[in-house]
Amino acid sequence: MKEVDYIIIFGCHVKKILNKRLEYFLSIKYKYKYNKIILSGGIGKFGDYNESRYMRDYLIENKIDKNDLVLEEESTTTKENVINFINLLKLNELDKKTKIVLLTGSFHMSRIKRIIKKHLKNENIELIFDIVS
């Protein structure tokens, strides 16, 4: 089991895809020992539901402790997802080594990597990219 500080699950306005991400997380949840799970996504441009709240409810129904969950529900785009979790966790201000698992699909992950490169300016952050296939 790998120790990490956070796991971030990125939302999606398509529930079928989002459910696949959540099912994947449930299948690997013992792969990591984590402090908190960040659920990232509000109501996107093409969405009709709050992605973070949907993920919270899904995970609680599947026996994930609600106290382990932190919602980032303001974002409406991938760029906002990334900027908001950086700000939420104050990642550019941390002076200790922090390990974060990013969980999403492969196409989404490539966009996230580009945005992170632009906005995350802290070398103490170790990112682990866990791609849902």
C-alpha cells in the first residue's frame, strides 16, 4: 500500500464515464493509504447535476467514510478543476513533500497535465497519475 496525502477524482458531466471513474476508485482504494479524497467538479457547461455531490453520494453508498471526502464543487471546466484543487489545498504554499494521486480518464489526464504544468509551481508536490482505462 502506497502512502499518499490526497486522491483527487475528477468529475465528468457524462454519468456513465463518471461512474466508471468511481468504480475504478473502489477497485483500487486499498492500493493507497490516503488522508482525504478530493471530489472535483461542479455543474459543467454541458452538465445538469453537481458532479462532486454525485460522487460523494455514490462513494458514501459504497461504504467510503463521508469524513474522508472533500468537495470542490465550484469548477465548471477542467482548468477550473485544477486551479481550484491547487488553491483548496494551498499547494503552491506548502513547504513539505506532498503526494497526490490524480484519477481520471486518459484523454482528460493529458489536459490536466498541461494545465498543472502551467499552474503548479511547487516542487514539493509529487503527482501520481492513475488513469482509468
